Amino acid sequence: MRLIVGLGNPGERYARTRHNVGFRVLERAAARWAIPLRTAGDVRQGRGLVGSSERPVDVALAQPLAWMNLSGPPVKALVESLGIAPEQLSDHLIVVHDDLDLPLGRLRLKRRGGPGGHNGILSLITTLDTDEFCRVKLGIGRPPLGIAVADYVLAPFLAEEVPQADAMIEQAVLALESVLADGMAAAMNRFNVKTKQEEDE
């Protein structure tokens, strides 16, 4: 069993914002893997088998429908309902979320770590009482000078950023498939690479 959680804020108002790329990866993965997502309480979720017929992986997908900074309680409830023990979280929970400290388009997979200023991750760490869970971080870049972080993350991507954001979302789904098929270490080696723009700088 693998539980993949995409973080975001609920509601149409926030659907296309930078802060909701985790939600969008979950939706893209659900469509690709033919896993219907249905609302049950304060979580939108689905479950299915992913991978080859020889090595299928039982996967649960979830979007907490609480506000971003309250993501922890619904995820903990889901972890418990799926029978994932605390000592299994490092292998069985994967969280997908935006990251200000990565340039737009950059993915970074990590096994553990602090919240890095991300309120959704802080809520998860606080509620689960551990930072031992895997992350797929999606780079959204830092706001321009004079723009508050809150305003930046709760705004949609600029028109010129949309193609790069869409490509990053697609890459994130491929990264998740790599984690499920080959393990976190192999996926990190494959996807923790610099963007072409970073290499040129």
C-alpha cells in the first residue's frame, strides 16, 4: 500500500493557483491511472492498482479538503483508516506539494525533512508527530521583489509560466510512477536534476 497525498486549498477559487500544484498532480495521476476520486468527509480520495500486471502496487490517492495549514488531521485519519502504522510512514506515505525554494519547473524528491516554511507540511509533521515521509516537491519559484509570499502562492501562474508548470506536473506523475515501480532512491537519481535554465546560468 502506498498513500499519495497532494496538498492544496479546496474550492474553485484556488484551483489554478501556485499553491495547488499538489492537487493538480493528484488529479493528473488519477486520470492517468484510471482511479476515480470521490469526496468522503474532508478528503477527496480514490484507490486502485498501478503498474504492470506482474507487479501491481496498491495505491490510495488523496486530497485533504481542509485548508492547507490544516492538512494534518484529515491525512492522519486516512493513514489510520488504511492501517498504515507510524513506523511505516517513511515507506508508505508520499506527499506532493509546491516549493518556493525551487525554481519553476524543478522537481525534488526527498525522504524526510522539515517544513521549509510550508504550512501544509508543518501541519502534517505536527499531527503525524514525524517528518519521516517522502515528498515530491514542485518548484514554483520565489515572488518578485515587492510581492508578498501569500499573494504570490495564492495567485495563478502567469500565462508565460503555464507551459512550464504543466510540464512539471506531468513530470511529477512520471516521478510517482518511478517511485512505485523502482523505489525512492532510483526515482531521486532520475528526477532530482537541474532544469536546462539552471544549467545555463
